[in-house]
Amino acid sequence: MTDSLLAETEGGVDAARPPNEPMLADVLSGLRLPQKELSPKYFYDTNGSRLFEQITRLDEYYPTRTERSLLEQWMPIWVEELRPAALVELGAGSAEKSRIILDAMSAHETGNLFVPVDVSGEFLHDTAESLRAEYAGLRVEPEVADISGPLEISVSLPKPSWLALLGSTIGNFGPPSDERLLSRVACHLGPTDRFLMGADLRPGRLKTVQRLELAYNDAAGVTAEFNLNALRVLNRELGTDFDLGAFEHRAFYDAEHGRIEMHLDARGEQVVTFPNGAGSIRFADGESIRTEISCKYDRRTIDLLFSKAGLLLERWVEDAQGFFALILAKTC
């Protein structure tokens, strides 16, 4: 998940600001599909980012702490052996987990260049400043970009370089977008470069469907509030009139497609209007908006995805319970 460049105003949409036509077109096209949907990027204003940080600290939400544990265990070993001279993190956010890799690079004196890539320029600037203060001699070259689009890195990267996509962010793309993203990654890798990725795993011997679903249905309701925040963003940015009390959070595992789906279910029939004659959207009782997918993986599905994208899986480690995997790959 990544932060978006959604502007914030108090008290609703800013009438003095020109309408966000690309956002309006994107939202309307999604809500007019047979299965209504919204891009998960609309979760992420300041409030949404704060809520997601809360989610990562919940007892129910295992991915963040499990991936961190794997990074702490394996990065000192892999970095010492492969000696990356530079690290590029796609969808870096606050770069909290990249710090584990940077610590290993510093300890083994392998390199001092970090390129965090994220869509939010202001947030990325703050991250870069924090890292420069924390790591003496670290060269931080932030790149503002949406990783779902063309992957352009302007800074010259020394060899070998590592590209990282952590947090099982790949799962939010789904096919065929995931293959396109990884193909762009493969194009940036030379023979000595590596791609580091975190992947949330499918249910197995110790990981039940119930445990997986619990991560998206926490008892405190933080994930539900996070889900509803997308409607707050639309009301503020586009001037829509979604009644947040008329929608209910629902998340479940779709075994056929191997993914979690998050939905907002309409509680009763309703009509949501867009201002300035842009149109309206009708909801039947129980009709849903799909707000996010989060694909889950196993070794076979990762092997297949990588082979289609021009990547070769080199190393695979997972926690003892089989909840999460850390993967290292190279170009074919």
C-alpha cells in the first residue's frame, strides 16, 4: 500500500479548487462496473495513513511484524554475501523496513545509496530527511513516482543494486498488473542485481482461513474505519454525498482466486450524487463496492508469476508458521 497525493481541505470539497477530473473519471468508471469498485489509493489521505499505521500494530495483523522478523534474520546474511551497493525501495512510505537492510549495508560497508520511490512527494521528502539525519554518509535520492506506471529511476545506480518491494504490496495489484510491474522491475536488473520481495502466503497447514481473515477484521474496528475512509476522501475531494453510516465493512478470503477482498456493503437502497451534473450512482440493499484485493501466494504461484515477468526465484525463506515469505530473485 502506498500513500496518495490527495489534497486535504476542511469542511468538504474546496469550491475554489478546480475539479479533479482524472479522479472523477476514475471513480465514476469504477462505480459503474457490474461489481462496483474503487482503487485502494483512495484510502490514503493523512487520516488513512494514520489508520494504516495503527493496523500494522494490531495483534490481528501479522504481515508487518512477520516480515520484519524475516528481514532482521536474513538481511545481515544476504547483504554480507551479495554486497549490494545501492537499495531502491518501491512504494517506500516511511522506509521503516528498509532501515533493516540499510543497517546491514552499513555494518558490512557494502554501499551508501538509497533510492526511496513513492507517489507522495511531501511524505517522501520527510522520509529522506529523516534518513539523512539517522545515517551519516548515506546518500538518499528520493524519486516521486506511482509504481503502477512506468518505472523510471533517474539516478545512476552502482552495481550490484537491489530493488525491493516489501509489505506484500505486490498482492494489491493482482493479475495482470502484477506481472506488468514485475516485468518493469526485471528490465532494471543487471546480471548482478537482485529483487527483494515480501509475499503474504495462502492458507496452509498452520495458517487457517480464519486466521487470515482476522487480519482484515480486527476487533477494534480499525480496518473497518480505514475502509470507510475511502468514502470520506471522495466526499471531500469530489463533493459526493456518501453516507458513511449507510455502508458496512466486509472482508473475506476468496479461495478460488487466492485473495482477500475488502468491500463496503450498502445498508439499504440509496443514491449517491456527484456535484455539477456529473451523475449519480444507485445502490441496492446489500450491494457492495470492492475497495481492495490482497492476493496471497505460495511457491508455485510466485514461480509462475516470476517466470512470466522475466525473473528467476533464487531464494525463498518463510516464518515457521508459513504465514509470510521473503523472496530474492534475479533476472533470467
